[in-house]
Amino acid sequence: MEGLNQLLSFLDGGLLDLAWWQVILATLVMTHITIAGVTIYLHRSQAHRALDLHPAVALFFRAWLWLTTGMQTHEWVAIHRKHHAKCETPEDPHSPQTRGLKTVFWRGAELYREESRNAETIARYRHGTPTDWIERNLFSRFTWHGCGVMLVVDVLLFGVLGLAVWAAQMLWIPVHAAGVINGIGHFWGYRNFDAPDASTNIVPWAFWIGGEELHNNHHTFPTSAKLSVKWYEFDLGWAYIRALSALGLATVHRRAPVPRMAEPKAAVDGETLQAVIANRYDLLARYARSLRRAYKEELRRLGDTPAARAARDASLKRWLKASDVANLPQAERQALDGLMAQSRVMQTLVEMRAELAAIWARSSDSREQMLARLQDWIARAEASGIRSLQEAALRMRSYRLVAAA
């Protein structure tokens, strides 16, 4: 009887015998370590090579992720790199733009497992990931066993409540990484940059996902170790990286360029071209805001005309969020065409936005040809009489090249 009582007592509280709130706190700490492992080790270090980690730190994260997720480094890295290479296309492993938000949010982990069985994806995108003895003989060989070990450890530490702790650990990455970041992060939020995809920043800060909420920033500068760019944004993962760097446990290789402004140049030269290309996402993001501002002004001017009503009914403000109208759905494109037919301002802004993006998109153009196109664009913008275009031209003359901070 005494032995049974001891067993029941053990199952009730485990070795630690913590209060319920302490168990919750311990769970949050452990799941946060998992998030840190994903964002610092898998994402920024392994997938994008934005930083190098000390071998001891890298091994700790590899072991922890094996215990709490069962994910293999080479699979995660390969799938994520393919996501960037094929973003928002049918080949993207988890784009809500092609698969639907509900599918990615609720079936994100399933989509991950499906893509992990694609041998071509793994072979093509896994380069540079660990292939050492412990990877071959433990982490990649016994994939689910780490989660099994974690289950035993949780029950030993927390008793019966350890089952709930383990369940929270197993759900944390599928919900936050697969669902929130891959799903919502390509569907809803704000954009600092006009990146060539649907990526968004979900919120300026979210401690529980370690900086990954700044997804538009990341897709704009994927090899940057720091994901925050605005003064009001906070990247917790970057704070950890700074701490590791101070301890000599991490080496940062790249950070996003910071736009540097100076007195506008009278003549648009080769350095101006380089500065404009380096800051193209900042430029296009400001252009997008100007386009939306002009759109609202033109709607007010047109009043209750058929073209204005069609634009409002088609929710064009939402579709103009990124200002790239090349891929608008047919109904929205027709509404925009009708609005442009009644508004010279809207027509000019939309057409010159496409011309601007094409300046650096034509890979066959020589440097001299690109410079001539930029000079012509700026001259026409300044002579257009449209405030938004004149502001864009002035900004381009003011950009300066600087090294990443």
C-alpha cells in the first residue's frame, strides 16, 4: 500500500512536484527554447547562412529540436529554401496564396511532411547542412525517438501533467511556424517593403515566435541575421544573437541595408543607379503608399461615377496593397482599367510603377542601358506634375550607397 501511495504521489507531481502555474511557466520556457532553436539555428544560420554558431551551440539546438519536434535539419532547410525559390507559385510547399489560408494554417505540418518525402527537393536544396556521425546515426536515423524520449522526461519531471506539457511541445511548432508564420505571414499584416511576394509582418513584435512575425522584412532581405528594420519593431531572436555574439558563440555575416539619404544629386549617375537598386524595396514600398493615397484622392474626385463604384465594389484598395497590379484577378483588373480610363493620375502612376520595376528586372540590359532608363524615368516623373512621382524622383536622387550596419 505504501508503494502504491508513493507511485500515486509521484504521478501526481513528478520529480519536481511543481504547482500548476510553475508547470505552465516551465512549458512556456521549453517551448520558447524550441522557437529560438528554429529561428536562430534552422532559419537564420542553416537555411540562410546569415550567421555561424559555435559548434556547441549548434549541437545543443540540434539535440533540443530532435527532442521537441523530431525535425531533421536537412529537411527543414531544404523545404524552406524551396519556399523562397518558388514563393507564391504552385511549387511553393506552403503558400496560402495558392493553397488557401485554411489549408496552410490547419494542415501546415502535413504539407511539411508531404514535401519532406520529395527526394528531389531534399537533394537540390539541402546543401551545407550537417552530415556528421551524430546526424547520420542519431538525429536522422531515429527521427521520432527524440519526441518519445521527451515524453518520458516530461512525465518523470511533471507527473501526469507531463502529458499535457508534451502535447504543448509537440503542437507549438506546427501551430506557430506552419500555421501562423507560413500561413498568416503570407496573407494578413503590414508590409514595410514591396517584396515580390505576398509576405507580411504580422505584428511589430511577438515574444512567443522570436522575431519570425517580421516575415515581410525577412522575405525582402532573407540573408539578414536581423529581422527588424523599423524603430518600433522588436526582434527577440536578434537580441539572443547579440548575446551569443558578445559571448563569442556566434558570428554575424549579414544585416539588411539601411537607406542612407543625402542632398539630392543634380545629375543621375552610376552611383545613383546602384543606390536605387540597393534600396529598391524601400523605394517601391513608398511608391505603393503613394499609389494608395492617389487612389483615395481620385475616388473622392470621381464621386459616384460608374468607374469609382466599380473600384469600390472590387475592393481595389486591398489589391493595391503591394502596388504590383500585374497579377490582379480579372474582375479587379477590369475595375482598375475603368478607373485608369477616367484618371490620368492613376494611369500614369500604375504604368510608371511597372516601368520602374523593370529597370532592374531586365537581366540582359547593360549598366549603361539601365542608367539611361533611370534617367529618363526620373525626368518624366519630375515633369509629370504628379506629386507622388516628383517625391519618388527626389528620393532616388537622394539615395546614397552605404555598407550594411
